Amino acid sequence: MEECTTYLFQNPKREILSVFDAYRDYLQMITELNESVKGIMTTDDVFVSNSTMAMIEMLEKFENWISEYPPADMADQRFGNKSFRNWYERLSQEAFCAIEDLLPPNKKGAVVELVPYLLDSFGNSIRIDYGSGHEACFLIFLLCLRKLGIYGVDDNKALVLRIFLKYLRIVRNLQMTYRMEPAGSRGVHALDDFQFIPFLWGSSQLIGNKLIVPDSYLNQEIVEIYASRYLFLDAIKHINEETNFHREIPLIANTFQTKTGPFHEHSNQLWNISAVQKWEKVNSGMFKMYEAEVLKKFPVIQHFVFGSLFSIEQVKVVGA
């Protein structure tokens, strides 16, 4: 586990001053987790600690609430089912106690910092939208738990292949159930309307794979067979299913300007990436894209909040 540091816990607040603020620790964690799943299948046996099981159980509880708040009649509502706000209100009410249950007695004071990250992980209840910034908040939540010593190096594989995968299932369920709008969608120019990390870590899983090469994900049969084993192919499968869903409900497609039509049209970025010869290059390219499209985009990171665990620190720019 990481060496425990003494923190003076405080209510996190928004302090982003420039696109270069405070993501060194975050990027380091993303890199470590990326390395941990290199060549590893989602279905492989990995070490699952009691802390990991506690997190999974918490997330399962959150997902079960979705059935308790069925979508309201949309009527003239084109997107953003208002029942999401009921689900989110339940989350807001129970998040504090849920996080407390993850922490040992001497770390429970950290709840005040952790709650905002967890709440922001599932979207915006006012706009009823979700995007890569919300996905990043969940990873910041995990980063803070690592800093507290709840998770260590031995948990890395499970953080990706058990905890993040469970989180991914929940937010996809929320997106489809409540017709959430993509936050800052770039349409055909985006990898996915909602997520990014599955493509990053998923491409790492495929490094060294002799059977599945980058252009294999254009073959729907291969995607169906291997989606459960690789996050990247699972993400492609979800896009295909989402496309079919929107095709059946044209009004949503027109509103979101989301992915419809042939794959090379609705996912042009992924179509282009399929021409790359090796997964190593795909993976390194994903890192560059993630930094450029998420971590250095002010509209995405301006809403991040900072406390003692995830603190704001100016990153030195080479040549500045």
C-alpha cells in the first residue's frame, strides 16, 4: 500500500486557474493502472481485497436504486428524464454513510473530501448529463482512496477490472435509462459520447495479442465473442448497441447528434484508429488524446474540486 500521509481534511472547492493545474498524481495513477492490466483479460482471476469487495457492494447498491426510480413519462421531453434527479437525490442522501463504511475509524474524517468526488462521478442532476469529466471524478475518488492507503499496488488490477468495470456498468445503465445527454459531446469526432478510459485501459489489455489486431474491432462477430474479455471491445459493443437504440428512437439521435448510421460515419475517430498496426501505438496515442481532449480542456476540468487529498499544484511547463 502507499505510504500513509497525515492530511488535514477540508471541504473541497473549485480552484482551477489554468489548464495546467493539478493532474500529475492523477496521470501517474492512470499510467500505473494502465500498466497493471497490460496483456490481462477482464475475465482473468485477479486479487480482490476486502476493500475492493466493499466498494463493489456499495456500487451494486447504487445500481439497485435505478429500479426504484423508473423513468417518468417523457411526453414532450426530448432528453434528460427527470427521474434521474430522484436517483441522484438518493445518492446525495446516502453517499456520506456509504463512504464511511469504506474507511477505517482513523480515516473517517476524509469523508468530507470524498463525497463531492463520488457525487460528481455519476453526472449532473440539473442538466441530466454525463461526460468524461464525470468519469474522471470517479478516478479521482479512487486516487484519494489510494492516498489514504485503502488500496495499494496489489489492488491495481482489481481497480480496473472489477471496480471500474462495475462503475462503467452503472453509468451506462443511468445513461440509457434516463436518456442522459452527453456533456460536451463532439459527436462523430469523439471516441464515445460518454466515456474515454475503457479505450485507454482496454488497448493496454490487448498489447501483445496475436489474435486480435486493431482493425479486428471493425468485425462485429469478433466484438461479440471477445467483449467480455477486453474493455476496448466491450466499449465497441456498447457503441454498436447504443447506435441501434438511437436508430429505434430517432428523436433522441436528432437531439443528441449522437452516434447513428454506419460505424465509419458515427465513430470516425475509432475507424481511423483501426488502421494503426500495433496496440502499443494505439495505447500511447490514447494517452496523448486523453491529456489533450480531457485533462487540458478547461470546460472539462474547471469543475474539479480540490482538498488535501487531491490538492491543486501548478505543473511546471517545459520552456516556460
